Amino acid sequence: MKEKLKTQKMLIADGHHRYETALNYAKENPGDEAKQYVLCTMVSQDDGGLVIRPTHRLIDARTSARPRQSRKYPRP
């Protein structure tokens, strides 16, 4: 799989900050093989079932510090 994907262009639609953090972590720990990997899920952008929704959180400081999902974007 590594060789097959080597020349492919990839788009990170969600999780790009997580991925960059994992790369930096790997660079900071070059002697630790376990820290050279990151878990991800790859999906074809041509997959008709692929849906990317925005994540919005609302915090009402008067009543709670817990985030809640906006009603504008209901869960799937």
C-alpha cells in the first residue's frame, strides 16, 4: 500500500492539525519506532457516501461550560 500511495496526491479534509502534530511528534522522537505512526481513515473523495459537516459548538457561560452541538447542524 505504501508504494501504491507514494505517488498519489492526498487531501486531508479533517484532522490536518492532528496529522501535523503527529509529524512533529515523530520528528521529536526519531529513535522510538512506535511514535512514527499515526492512525487515520482514508476515503475516496469520489465516494458518494462521504459527507463532511462543519463542527460547531455553542457554550452558554451563564448555564454551562459544556459544549453542545448547534441545532442548525443536526447529527447524521
